[in-house]
Amino acid sequence: MKLPSFKLQIIVIMFILLVISGLFTRYFFMTQFNEYSRDITSLNLYDKVHDLYGNHKDSIDKEEVSPILTDINKIELTTYLFRKEMTLYSTFYVVISGLVVLIVMLVVLTLITRPLSRLQSGTKTIAAGDLQTRIRESRFSPINELISSFNNMVEELASNRDKLLQAEKDMMWREMAQVMAHEIKNPLTPLRLSTERMEMKYWGKSENFDKIFQDSMEVINEEINNLQHLVKEFSKFARMPSANFNEYDINEQIRDIIPPYRGKADITLTLDPELPAFYGDKMQMKQVFVNLIQNAIQAMPARGMMEITSKYENRTFIFMIKDSGEGISPDDMDRIFRPYYTTKEKGTGLGLSIVKRMINQHQGTIEVDSKRDEGTIFIIKINLRKKDIEDYNENFSN
Amino acid sequence: MFGALSKQITSLVIAASSLFSSHVTPLFDNCSYRLLDDVLVFSGRIITCYNKDVEQIMQSGQQIVLEFTYRIHEQGNDTPLHMNSESHIIKYDVVDKFYTIDKTEEVESSIFLDFDEAKQHFVLLELLEIQHIDFFEEGREYYFVVTAALHPVYLEEMEKNIELMKYWSNKPPTYRSPAFTLKDLES
């Protein structure tokens, strides 16, 4: 059962309290006055005086008694009328004061709850990542200071986020520069050695110069190829195209990818035959599987076992790539998806970073679990549906 | 506590409803007019004009005045051609416990021991002389209006006024005769 709104709850509670307190106040005053009224009536002054006159008619003049009896009646009459007026006025008091307090409460609660609602929607917007949001202040609201503090906090957050982003960017550039320097430095040494060797043999008129020239040129060409590969990989990472979503049979895609790798590992496929059509970018997903399969093969130099699984649970596609390699050390686990981070001798450190970016584009997740000398398993979960993309395009295309 | 609370809620509801029910709506009833010895006379009485408060005041010994005002109009004209009033005065003798009713249109006072009879007589108009036949002209249409109003009761020494008309919602009962001509009266 859905509870009524905070505002309504407060109004109902306050109204009940108000009615009870009003009734008790009225009860107190009316009880006092009724007792006073009863006391006057119980005196029976009229009857007493009348009886006195009846018993002493001969000695008391009627004209003397009459005003006294009239006055006694006057007192009883005014008491009776006053009591009646009190009843009416106290009723008016309870009803009117109740209404006034209700109206005041309504205004005050509106002043409180409206900015609270704005605050609530503001926090949602901020949670969604929009740090430009500011809550409109209202100088009549009792929680204006809270709103002002909230706005200051968001401003601070935005400022800190910008600084953090800048710092991350700087760090990335530094890391990338380090990787680039390292990757370029590696081929430079054999290049320099080859050219120095050729120069030395050339000036020394060496007899086997032709052989040395040929060997050196091979080394130079190989290192130039390595450098070209490096540049290509970096370029690919920097210019990853946006995803092109289509429905297709992803099991079939996995089956098509596998054959070239059968010679390097014992691969088992456990693919769910009931898997519905997958909605995603076919090229990107191919790259994801190829990268993960290559990683797994590289982790099993002595031909290990690899298991690739696909299934569909809770409207989510789940893909698992498990190898029997040496596993990933706990220290490396947190960093394997970072760009330019690699534990391989000849790696750019971009493979898993690209995989993560592609999975992110499919609004999915990738997790890794690894045990030393037992192997590693990568688990991809994607619950992107065609409708989600259509809704997204509809809402954010402009 | 809950007993007191429920009692209070009940009394509040009664009090709130009494806001609307403590007033009465007095009306003229059994009204008639005719010529009697060349004089236009009116008879009638007021009904639904008493409530507990009014009765209480009547029985307290205070003098209560009920004033009947009558106006003669020519048909289609709101300005009265003739206006007069008569008063009924009731007073309770607190010593000998009887009611005396004086009517200005009558010569003698009436005395009642029974309160109900006194109440009936107090609001009764019998053959109230509106106007002599000579007042009315041939060929013209007339109507007359009779209204009744209670005077405030002033409590001497307490310097307090009790507005009796509030029990009638400040609306005096009114009788308006049908339009008539001299010929109608004579027939």
C-alpha cells in the first residue's frame, strides 16, 4: 500500500491534534461555566424569596418583592443566554481557529515541501551526472539555507570534478607519453645498433658487408614494422567509431570467430541454443571476442583449455570466456582495463581497454575473476534491447 | 479521556447544528380582511415564532413588545399612502405568576395563568382596524402590508440589551394582501 504524501500525512496529524486540543480547551471552559451556572440555579433564590413572600404576605409589600424576583430572573436569564452564547462562540472558535491553523499549516508546509521536491529532483539530476543543476532559492522557505548550502556543494563538486578530470587527463597523457617513449625506445636501440654496425663495416671495407647489410636491413625493416603497428594501434584506439546497432545471431558470430584459434588451444563452446537475437554492433563485438580469445591464448603458452559460454538470463545476455592460464595477479586485476597498461613484453596495453569501451557502448559490464595457476574468466553482461536504443535516440537525439 | 472526547465531539456537533436551528421563521397564518362597520379590518396570527430562548425571556418577568406595522399602498407604488402601528405587550408577574397582555388596539388588558394561552393571544391580531372606507377612492387598486417586529429587551441595571429579532433571523414576518378596489371591499 502506498503511503500518502509527506505533506498530507503532516496535515492529517496536525489537524487531528488541533481538533483534540480545541475540544479539550472547549471542554475545560464549558465545564467550568456549566458548574458556575448550576451553582446559581441550585441556590433556588427565586423559590426561596417567593416562599418568603407567600409566608409573610401581610407584612411584606408586593412592590418590594417584585423587583427582587425580577432581578433573580434576570440573573438566571443572562446566565442561560451567556451559556448559550459561549457554546456557540466556542464552537466558532474551534472551527475558525482550526481552519486558520490549517491554512497557515498548508502555506508553511508548501513552503517547506516545494523546495524539498525541487531538492529531490535536483539530487536525481545530479546523480545522473548533471552538475550544472542548481536549486531555485526561495527567501520565504524555512529550508532556504539548506538549498543554498546544497547549491554551494554542487558548485564545489562541479569544480572538483573538472579538476579531477583535468588531473586524470594529465595522468593519461603522462602514462601515454611514457608508453610511447618506451615503445619507441625499444626499436630505436636495434635500429641504432644496426646502422652503427653497417657504418662501421662500410668504413672498415669489411668483406662480409653484404651479409651484414642484409641482416641490418632486416632488423631495421622489422623495427619499422613494429613502429607502424604501434602507431596503427594508437590511432585505432583514439578514433574508435560509434557503434552501429543491428539485430543478429551472436552464437553464429562466435562460431565463425573460433576456427583460426583451434590450433592454439582446446576450445569448448557452450552456446545457449535458445539465445534470442542480439542487438549490438557486429564489428565491435567481434573485436571484443577476438581480443579476449587472443588474451586467453597468450595466457596459455603451453596450449591450455578455453571455454566460451553464452546464455540469456533475466533479459540479459551473458558471455563467459574462461582459460586455464596462469591467471592474473591481484595487483594487476584493478589495472588491466586501464589504457596502456600491460604485463606483456610486446603489448600496447590497449586491448582490454578497447574491450571495456566497446562493452560500455553496449551499456553492458565486463567483470574478471582470476586465480593464480588456475585461470581467468571474463564475464560480459549486456541487457541492451532494441527498444532501449530507440527510446534513447528519441529522448537525446536533439 | 476518550469518553470526554467523544462527549465533546457530540456537543460540538450539536452546537454547530444549533447555529442553524436556534432561529425560527415566523409566518402570518389564517389571515383575512373585510369591511366591518365601514372599516377595513384585518385578522391573523403569527405562527412558528417562539423558541426556547424567547420563552425563557418571556417567563423572566421582562416586558416584551411586539409591534405590528401596517401600510396601505396603491397598486404599483411602493410609497405607502398610509402607515400606522399597534403594539402587543406581554409581562409576567413574577410574584403572582400570571401574564398580562396589553394590546394598543384593544381597550382592556388580558390576563392569563397558562403560558401557552398567553403565547397564542400575544401574537393574535383580531379585527385590527386598517383604515376607514372613506380613505379608498373609486377605480383605484390598493393593497396593504402588515409586518411584525419584536423590540429589544433592555435589562435595567445590567445595562444589557437582548435583541429578540435575532431569534427571527432579523426577518420580520410580513403579510401582503391581494390587490383590491373599493368595489371589492363593498361586495
